[in-house]
Amino acid sequence: MDADPDGGDLLPGWAGQWWVDGRLTAERGVVSFAASTRHLTSVPAEGLVGHVQEIPSTDHLRLLSGVTSRAQAGAIGEDGWRRLADAVRDVTTKGGPDVLVDAGRWVPETPWPLITEADLVLVGVRPSLRHVSATHPLLTALRELVPLHRLGAAVSATTSREADSVARALGIPVGLELPEDPAAARALSDGFTQYREPRHSALLRTSRTAARRLHLRLNPPPAGTTAPASEAALVRGDAA
């Protein structure tokens, strides 16, 4: 889910090739959901139908595309984000898929209902003094709204030693660490046109392993059962 209030990048970036050829559209996403549910106080999982789009060539990925401007995020407002949080929570409690939320950078329009409802909130940061310093005010705000056991650092372009140093400086555990891999990162940010096989890159290999670990950490299944779904939100500080 793209919930970046500054303007969603997933559709024109990672999914840009399918947007250009018409298989995905900007007309369906968080804005259409908020508009269609504006007269409701609470929305079940079924309310997402018609707004979530299937990603071509996959059988397990879906996208709820984001806003195109901060003005649209302001129009959604806290009530709209709350209705979306209700629907997402209903999806996960009914045994649906894991939901990953990109909450963008910390701004006045940050979708707090989605963040406070998440099973895990990861704070995006790079292993530099400038990024760590800029992240502290965000953590101060998050600690007032999210229990400490649901907070973690998503340290990018890093090594394990650097990620551990960042976590100590921030006072939260490492929830996710991703290696320096500019080519694969560029492909995922701007589409696969110039880089066709990011799936075999260090970034994608690490991401797949991290995703499995996060799922099992949040949903340790009893013996002989399947782990339920969960929701994780990623929010970044001003310098991230």
C-alpha cells in the first residue's frame, strides 16, 4: 500500500511499466477508497474491493496506489486514513495477506491511523550521523503512539555492523537491514527497463529473507498451523 502523503511513488516508479501500458491505473487506490467510503464510520475488508489492483505476472501481489499530491492526502484526512486502517486490520484478522504500508516521510499529513494500527513500525534510516540525528524527533513522536516492542529500524545501504550501531544510537532494535545495491534499488524505484532481473540481486535476496523473518517474528505459528497475516508500516524521517 502506498500511503505516502507527499505523493505516491510505487505506481509511477516500481510499477511504472504496467501503468504506462494501461494494465494499472492511478484512478484506483487510496483516493478512490476514501471517496467511496466517506459516508461510513467503519469499513470492513470488503471495502477494499475495486480499489486494490492486481500486479501483472504475479499471483500474490496487490497494490493500493497512493495520492498524486499532498492536497489529495489532506482531502483524505484522518477520518479517511482511519477507515483504511479499519479495512486493512479486517483483512489481516481474517487470515488475508500481509499488508506492507509505505507511510512516506514524516510530515503534518502523515497517516497516523495506519501507523498506530500496524503490528510493526519500521523507521527508515541510513547509517550516517545526519540521518540518525534527523530520525530522533520522529522516534520521539512515535514512542508516544506506538509501544516500544512494535518499533524497529529499517537500515538501508548498510552492513550488519553499521545497522547495529544505528539501532544502538536510536534505542530501538534492527527490524530490517538492506545492503548497498544501487542498480537493484534503482530498478525497484524507477522500473525494470534498464535492469531486467533484480530478483537475483543482493538487495532482493536479502529482502525476501527479511520478509520471511519478519512474518514469522510477528506471527509465530503453533505446530502444524499456518501463520496469520500481519501489517507493517514504514515511515521515514526528514533526511531519510
